Amino acid sequence: MSGNFDQLRKINYEIFSSHHAELILENYFSDITSELTTALKSFSINIKDLITGGGGQSIIVQNLGSLFNSIGFASETDFSFKLPKVTWEYSSLLKTNELNNEVSESHKIDHVFQKPDTTNWLALEIEWNSKDSIFDRDLSLFGRLHEAKVIDVGIIVTRGNSMQQNLNDLFARFCEQNNLWDIESIIKEVYQITENSNGEQIEYEYNPSTKQKNEINSRIANGWEFNHAWSSVFVQNKYGNSTTHFEKLENKLHQGIGGTCPIIAIGLPKTIININT
């Protein structure tokens, strides 16, 4: 019988495990791992949510957060812990306790899970679309938390390579299948008002800049069809190669960022995106 993460691999999720993270999750955190992978197998993204922006978290991050909360992960948890002063004395973030020669730190994690009746914890970060340098922060923090015996495994969920590499095509097909042949039609199609986790009504919309509109028109003037001109400019400006996605994360793990902390990277595949609105 294949493992839980193998089930995700079969439906095109990308999984990278460092320091036996997958083995630890499958064996010591088997219940929550089964729930996590089952939840991800049913997760989908409306392509409109890839286009719009609004106040605070994106709709996709909110939906992923709700998914993880529904299986037992707690949200936005502060971890306070102590490390030997000599190990981390270079950090300006540390507050030294001279009495015990230790330093205290507190960091916020997107989601955490404590195995029932134990002191064993998982830490989970969602990095949907930030600058890829944020991976350094996450991985370094996981390494420090693991060294302090605060967490057992770190988990990071991000865009998979298949999604990243096919965004141009997905957005072009979205325009074609929904008969969207100008910017105004896209703006109208994707606009939505959604209630956030605090019960507030938030507008999510697409507002291209004048520069982006000019770039689209320049491509059209050079013979591009509108859908390909728009999708190429949109992806370039919002989901460029310097943003968070699986290849960037995997490279940083190969570089050893995160120290000896067991870390599992999960890449969301293109197949979970629904372009039929």
C-alpha cells in the first residue's frame, strides 16, 4: 500500500522531503498526515482567484488556511522559545537573559499542529505568492525551532512547477473559453465580494496599471492575440520567476537552508485550477 504522499504524487502534486520528513510524518504523525493529504486531494482553485487582489490575504491563502484549520491545525500561533546565547548572538532579534545566559525569541507561524497527548509539534507555512526570499526566513526559522526542540517537522505549501510553468497557457485558455477579448471584460468577469474569516465584506478585483495596459497593447500591435498578450503580461507582473514556487523552495532545501530540521515541501499542481467559470 502506497503512502499518503504517494497518493498526492499520483495526482501531480510535487513532494520534496528532507531529513526523513516524509517518513516521520507517515509513521509518527500518521493520522494528521492522512487528513492533510486527503484534504489536499479535494482542494481546487477557481482561476478568478488567481487574478484578483484585495485587502489582506488572497482568497487562495484564506481557503487553504480554512482547509488546514478544518483538520486540526491552529492558525497564526506565536512560538516562544529559548536558545543558547552563543549560538544565535549575531541576531538583532534576540533578547538576552543574562541570568541563565540564554536568549528568548517569539515567532508567528501560519499554522501549527500538536499531536494529542504529546509535546510533538508540526509547523506549516503557506507561501502562495511572495518574494522567494521569504523561503529563507521560513526555512531558517524551522531550523531554529527544531534545534530548540520546539517542532518535529516543518511543512511548506506553495505553487508547484506544473502550475508555475503553465500559468500563461491557463490564463489564455480562460480568456478563450469565457469569451474575454479585452481588459474590461476580464475586470468585469473576475470582480467579486467575499466575506473574510473575520466576517468582513472584501472586494476582490483586477486593476491593471497603465504600464501593463501599454505592454499588452504593444504585444497586440506586434501580432499577438489578445488572450496571449494579456496572459503573458499578467504572469510576468504577478507570478514572475522571483516569486514563491516549488523549484525555488527545492533549490533552497538542496542548499541546506533549514539545517537539520525535517522539512516537507508540497507543490500544488496545475490540475487543481478550474478555468471554467
